[in-house]
Amino acid sequence: MVATKSVSSLNELQYQLLQKECYVVVNSVDPVAHTPYVNAISWVYAPDVETIVFAVDNRSKAVKNIEENEHISITLIEDETTSVINGTAEIIDRQIDSVPIKLALIKVHINEIRDAMFYGAKIAQPPKYEKTYDPQAAARLDKQVMDALKRASS
């Protein structure tokens, strides 16, 4: 197995991917079972190369997990590779007032980023997703949430 080096800040490609909605997987730790709890999300934003903010339903188990254990990881599937971003999370706002649904705002300070792609392979096509509800309502909500993430970061 080849050792991969780790860094503590986003590279330019990662930073650019996280300037708009992006498919990522957030992993928190269940405080009772001590097992990973996984959420696939798209409301994620990097205000700088050392920080990521994201929004999740404020009733999500991820919020409760972060209250108990601040350590999380975020899996980012990029052009040609997969990166794991480890960090410490903080709940900044339990209810983002400027959006019509109950979302919590979480801020992550990046501690380590490492390439997690297996040897001898590359991602041929990054994941694509579609919203399965009213496209206009989805676009409106996405804009409200992403604007809130950007405001909270400034």
C-alpha cells in the first residue's frame, strides 16, 4: 500500500468545487454506538481554504452527534480522485432564520485532508444528482440556503 500525504487546507480545485452546491458525504460519530453516521448533502460551502460550512435539517442525528463529538469527516469526490476532509465541527446556528425550512448551520475547521482513492484508479465521472421535487422551488430553496451559508461565513 502506498502512503498518501495529508495537508491541512483545501487545494484550488477543492476550494472551487466548494463554492457552489456540491455532493459530499458527511460522517459524524454516534455517541452511543460509537459508529459512523453518514449523511449525503449538497448545501456545503468553503468560505476559505481552512473552513467548510454546511446546512442540515436541525432534527438530524448529525446535529446531535456533533454536540457530543466535534470530530467529523467529509468525503469529497473530485475530478479523478476522492478526498477525505477531517475536522472539528461547531454548530453555529440551530435555526437559520432566512430559510423556510428548519436547518442548522455547521462550521468545520479543517485539520487534515488526504487522498482516499485506491491505488491504480481514478474517478472517470464525478457524481451527478437531480432534485426530485419542483425544479423552481428547489432552485429557490438552494439559493436561499447557499446565500445563508455565504452570509454566515463573512
